[in-house]
Amino acid sequence: EPEVTQTPSHQVTQMGQEVILRCVPISNHLYFYWYRQILGQKVEFLVSFYNNEISEKSEIFDDQFSVERPDGSNFTLKIRSTKLEDSAMYFCASSVQGGPGELFFGEGSRLTVL
Amino acid sequence: QKEVEQNSGPLSVPEGAIASLNCTYSDRGSQSFFWYRQYSGKSPELIMFIYSNGDKEDGRFTAQLNKASQYVSLLIRDSQPSDSATYLCAVNLNSGGSNYKLTFGKGTLLTVNP
């Protein structure tokens, strides 16, 4: 069964460092997303991406965040200067269309900022 | 501020019983509604989605939507210990189109006792 894959599964970084989280969406999917979940908190929408550009972003997704699809298969989330409060599980997701139907989540990348 | 509210639980039911999970949402413009299951440390897994008022059944699961009351529920019949997880309610403003910008509730922890 096709799946969304994410790397790394866990990353530990120092505050102020740059982090790149990588995702390989399902191959025929057109819409890509990043969500995050701080431990014990809600899953929160960060950004959606379609046709090589951001289609929508939340207020969480400020200037320290960026996304790109560098090579037609990977979809990355970059955090330029990490803060303690960026510690969370980051989920990549993809869908064939924007809806209706299933939004497929990857297994997540756990980011720990020290 | 768009909110999705769920009882955090834990909700404890015996094996074979019906588990009833409830969710309310604040934005009357919401069009599509999702139930996800999340095991500890794992990513959300879609159980069902519903768009129209009424009931939608899929195997042991029934989703119920009442847009007038801004209420959506999930019934799990013949509950199994493997159903023990956190159940996330998620709401989308769009019924289709270009975006899965989901607003999640905090989830209800369900425990099914053998």
C-alpha cells in the first residue's frame, strides 16, 4: 500500500539551529501538507502546498518556516532558527485532491529542540 | 477563532459494548467532518468522513452529523481492545476543492477493557 514517508523519525537540535524535515508524498498525489502536534496538544495545520506554491498557511507558519518541493518527489519543511517551542511531532500529509477523500499522513518526525 | 471541542476522557467501555464519541465545532461554515484514530506516538489514521446531515455507516463505525446543532459523533459498535486509542475529530471549511486545512479537536482517549 502506498504511503507517505518521512525522515528523520527523530531529530535533536540545539536552539537556533536550522532543521530540515523531509517527506516523500504518495506518488500520484497533488496536494501536500505539514501539520504539527506538540506533545499532549492538538494536531495543528501549518501549511498546504499545491502546484509548487503555498496555497494556504496558518499563523504558526511564520517567516522562520519554509517549504519546498526541490526535485518532484521530496517535500521539505525548513525551520531556520529553531526555538524551544518548535519541539513537536511534525506530520507530512498528502492527498490526490483537496477533498473529498482521504488525507494520508506520514508517521511523523519528532523534533526536539534543546 | 475556529474551535473543535471533544471530551478528553478517558472513556472506558467493556469489550463488545458501544462506544460513543462526541464533538462540537464553532464555525457554522464548516462543510466536512472527519474522525481519526491516533495510537500513542503514531500518526492520525482516518476512520471516516461525513459531509451530509444524518448517519454514515462503515462496518462497526457510524458517524453522525447534525449541522444545526454543530455536532458530530462517532459510534463504535462491538468495541474491541484494539480500538483503544485517542479519537480525533477534525473539521474542514471546504467540502471539496483545494485544501485540507483541518482543525482538530484535542481528542478523546478511549479504553476498551477485555
